[in-house]
Amino acid sequence: MKWAWVMAMCLAVIPAWVGSTTAPPAEVVDRVVVKKADHTLSLLSHGRVIKTYHVSLGPNPVGPKRKQGDGKTPEGTYVIDSRNAASKFHLSLHVSYPNAADRARAKAAGVDPGGDIMIHGLGPGFGWVGPLQRIPDWTAGCIAVTNAQIEEIWARVKVGTVVEIRP
């Protein structure tokens, strides 16, 4: 009986977590902006936000990524440099971290800067979690959305799209 009540409450709040505005399918996305403090990812076209999603980040999200395994999501300006339809998470867009500055900082500190930073959906068998996936920050430094959301993002974000990750 308790679980039924908990599920009913979750279903009541989920619509507020799914995202804000609806983007027309033909809208061209030329920039992705992630605001770590707000846990949001916004798709922009010519400076105008066309859709915003709530995201999960690395478990230690405050501050820029400094090294492999620090649980942080990077901060800075990158690009989508590849797309993986066969990702171990439901679709993934690879972010060009580490850039030259990230590599130089890591080299000076004598550490591995890490890599494999993606915008992705959920892992196999976890699609049912939906928007609840964002309650804890759980990625290794990636930016995670629901499977339905990554499908929308995947359709609009192409290789070469600028990704700005803000604190």
C-alpha cells in the first residue's frame, strides 16, 4: 500500500521534471548549454532557447573536471565530436573533453585528465526510471537525460555543435 502511494506521488511530480518548451522538429540547434548548478541542458538556435531538459551529472558536480575518476563534469566550451547509436547507454553524443587547456592543466598536475564525456540516456534495463534518474547525480562525469529526451536531443544535435558547460 505504501508503494502505491509513493508511485502516485512520483507520477504527480514527473511532468514538471520532463522539460519545458517544445521544439519544432526542423529547428536547427547550433549550441548546447549545460548549467551544472541548475542541472539543466538547453538547446539553442540562433541564441534562442528552444528546449530545456533536467540532467544528472557526476556525483561530485561542483567545480571543473581535473582528472580521471574525480566524479566531476567538465566546465568550458567544447563541441560534439562524434555520435554513438550503439552506446552502452541509450544513444550518446561525445563531448570533445579534454581540450588543449584541459590536457595542459592535467599534464602540469601530473594526472590523467580523463575523457569519454558524453551526453547520453540511461543504461540497458533502466529506461523505466525516466525522470527519476536525476534525483542523484550518478554518472562518471557525463550529462545524462532520459531515453526519450536523448532521442529528441540526438535528432537535433549534430557533430560540430558547440557545447558550453557552465558551473
